[in-house]
Amino acid sequence: MKRITTTPLLPNAWKTALGWWVIAGVLGVIIRYQLVYPVEGLTYPFLLHAHSHVVMLGWAFNGLFLALVSAFGPGARASDYRRIWLGFQASILGMLLFFPIQGYATGSIMASTSHVFVSYYMVWCLWQGLRSIKSLSATFVRWGLFFLVLSTLGPYAVGILKARHMQETIWYPLSIYFYLHFLYNGWFVFGSLALLFRWLENWQLMPTAQNGNLFVLVLSLSAFGTLALSALWTEPPVWVWLVGGIAALLQAGAGGWFLWWLWQNRAALTHHLKPQAYAFARLAFLSFGLKLLLQLLSALPWATLLAYTQRNLVIAYLHLVFIGIITFFLLAWALQQQHIQRSGPAITMITLFFALTEIALVADSICQQAGSYVPDLGEWLLTLSIGLWVGVLLLWLRQIPIRSNKLTFIE
């Protein structure tokens, strides 16, 4: 039986997370403007580092942390989670201040490293809090926490390579891909699935224990194997192609089965989910399916070459995972649990301008392959980024009338 309590964490926590997305959106607009109308004194890579770190850690990481604590209950660790939250915000602020002016240098490295160490503390607290929970959702959380710790080996490798002046070797980008792979496909995806299964458990709407355990096992193993897909551009040995291809096939099979199961139970999901939460959840499921298909295709040589030569295609894929899967599901969770207030205009703008941006990026890649181009693409992407930012801003402004300074924890 579900028992619900209210425990104070921090007032306005979700509004703070959305606020970081607003700030990151400003940086994104500046980046798009810089590409069309260069401004002297602004360094594009520095701004890109600031944008990616603030939106990834300030919005998505914060949001997932808040959702997991809310879903699995803080227990006696509420004070620990408050300290963790404040530590995260301080490190993100440091990255916001230092990345735009110095890129990867002393200040930004200290800020990002502090976030890593605070995340270790978070992992320990969440892991300890799950000791008595044997559910499938808790298994997903444990795997997500494991992948989060594993992903941090990437930044350590980057630091070592920079110290040895090996930035021009293949190991430098591979270290970055290692970090992003296990962060996106591990921590964020498994954390989101943990929240989804927490819902299903509370609604008593679960697949059989055998199917559920097999699903998490196959998905976990394939997360290791699909790392090989990030190395195909290096023209590796045949066995790397085989590992990546088999892992992508296993992942597509497991994910395809789960999406089919969700489709079979769509009537029950519609009954339990609020309309706007269900709309975002459907978009997240659709994006998840596209991700599985694209990763499967990326094991083919022609697709590897296409991804290597078309940067906008890679950006579209990263946006699909980050916004289409992670962000849309976090918004579905927050709306369903009433951690944020709904806003029709904001949600419409976020969805519309995200979709149009994806279409523009993919269309440009297709045109370039055909020897053509999309006219005024830079101006179009600048306009679309402004529209997306306005949608996020409207959603954040909607949160200003706060009804309560407490979060609901489901134990």
C-alpha cells in the first residue's frame, strides 16, 4: 500500500531548476546569434560549454534528483538532500560564471569537479535509502546511479589527456563520448525509467516479474555494448562493430517490447495520467523509440559516415535524447505530481519549436548530402531558439505563485 507524506526539502526547488533552463536558453540564443552575426569578444566554444553544462546539470540533473528524492522518499536523509541541493546550485553557478570567460580552465574545472564530488554524495545517500526497497523501479535507480559514477571516469580521462597534451589523439573525444554515453543512456534514461516504473507500481500496472527483470537486464547490458557505437568513426576492428551492432539490436528489442507493452496499456495510462502529463509522456515514448531506431541504424557503415560528416545531425540526435526523452518525461512527472503548474501556451511553444528545430537540422543534413543547403538556416535556427526559449520562460513565470513550500514524497 502506498503511503504519502510531506517533507520539506527546499522552497521553490523545481522553479530553480526551470530557472537554470531559462538561463541556459539565453546562452543558446546568444550562440545562435553569434553564428549568424559574430560579436567580437565572445568565444563560441566557451559559450557552448556554458550552455551545455548549465542546461544539462542545472535543469535535467536537478530535475531528476528532485524527482527521485520525491518518488523514493528522503527518510532520515532530508537534511543530507538539502545540503546536496545547495552544493549542486553553487557548482552550477560557478560553471555559469567561469565557462563563458575562460572555457575549460581553473575556475570552471573546479566548479565542474565539485559537482562530480557532490554527485558522489548524492549517490551514496540514494543508495543507502534504497536498501530496504526491492522493487523493479529501485533496480532502475541503482543501475542509473552506477552509470552516473561510471560516466565520471570520462572527465578524469580528459584531464589526464590535457595534462599530457594529447588533445589531438582519438582518445580525447572518446573520453568525452564515454562521459556523455553513460550520462545520457545510463543515468538519465535509467533514472527516467525508474520514475515511470514507480508510477506503474503505485498503479498496480506492471508487466510480469519475469518480463520486467529481463527488460532491465537486457537494457543494462546493452548500455555497455552500445558504447562501441561512439567509436565507429575511428575505423576500429571488426569486433567493435559487432559488439555495437549486437548491443543496439538487443536494446531495440527490449525497448521495442516495452513500448509495445505501454501501447497495449494506453487506456490505463490515460486514466491515471493528467492530460498534459500524458501528452509529454507520449512524446517521451515516441522519442525513445526514435532513439532506439537511430542507434540501431548507426551500427551501419553508411550511417556512421553520415553522422561523422553531418554535425547538425548529431546535434539533432542529442536534442532528441535530451529534450525529447529526458526533458519531456521530467515535465510529465513534475506536472503529474503537481511540482510545477501547467501552462498551455508554454507547453505548446516548447513542443512546437523543439519539433521545428529538429526538422530544420535534419533537413539541412539531407540537403547537404544531396549537394544543396537550406537557405538562411542560421537565421531560421536563431528564430526557433528564441521561440523555444520564450516557451521555457513562460513555463518558469507560471511557477511564480507558489502554493506550498513542501514536496510530496512517495514511500
